[in-house]
Amino acid sequence: MVLPADQPDVPGPDDGPACSVDPQYSDEAPTGLRPAVQAAWRSARSQAARQRITLCLNDGKRSRAQQLALFDDYVRQYGSEEIARQYVLPPGKSAHVSGYAVDVQPASAYRWLQATTGRLGWCRIYDNEPWHFEYAARYRSTGCPPRLPEPEG
């Protein structure tokens, strides 16, 4: 699926401060995410905090260049684009580039967000990436779509 990207070259943060509940992860600002996505992230984070769950934004918006560098790293690591696509998508297909995706940590956070089953607009998309969530307002009424096995389905 190719996603609309009216600002694909706007980079997201390269890192953020350490996640307060698990410092092996970062907790970057939602800079570069689309405005509705930023608002939904802040709302989810606030609702989680009321239940004593800390949602850390380990990775959010990426520019095409950031996504390409990540994809190229996976191609080098696994030796082929086909295998790399099981873990990361090229820039033209990534919801991180279009500003609709977040990678959430730690595990308690992504389990909590998954348990909301789309009520907050966030859905886990891939079986092999329990931390990856994508936002769509329609998920609030439709619930989450069936998950794909991996990024290239």
C-alpha cells in the first residue's frame, strides 16, 4: 500500500531522552507526525498514564532519507531486499514516512495500547512487530483490521 505523504522529506527526531520506565528505549517527541496523529498519541499517553502505564515513543516520523537508511541497513544485514521487507518497508510504503506510525515501548506499553483494540485510533498492524502501531480515525468505530504477518504481508 502506498500512503499519501505530503511531507515525506521532513525528518522526525533521531532520538529522544531515555524512556523513564525502561532506559534502553528512547522517548522522542511526536515531532513530524500529522496533527491528528500527534493529538491521538497525546490522548493515548494520557489515558495510559491514568492507569499507571507509561507509553514511550521509541520511533515515530521518519523522512524518506531516514527510512531508506534503515531499509538499506536491513538489506545489508539480511542480504536481500525480499528478506529486509519482512522487517522494514522502503520509504514509499512506510507509514512512518507519511506520519501515521509509531513504535511503542516498553512491552507493557504496547500490550496496553493493543488491548484498546482501536478505540483510541491506534492499531497493531503486523504480527512480527508488536511495538508498531498505525493511526486512523476510522479504527475508533471499525476496530482494528486483521493483522498482516509482516510488513510485506
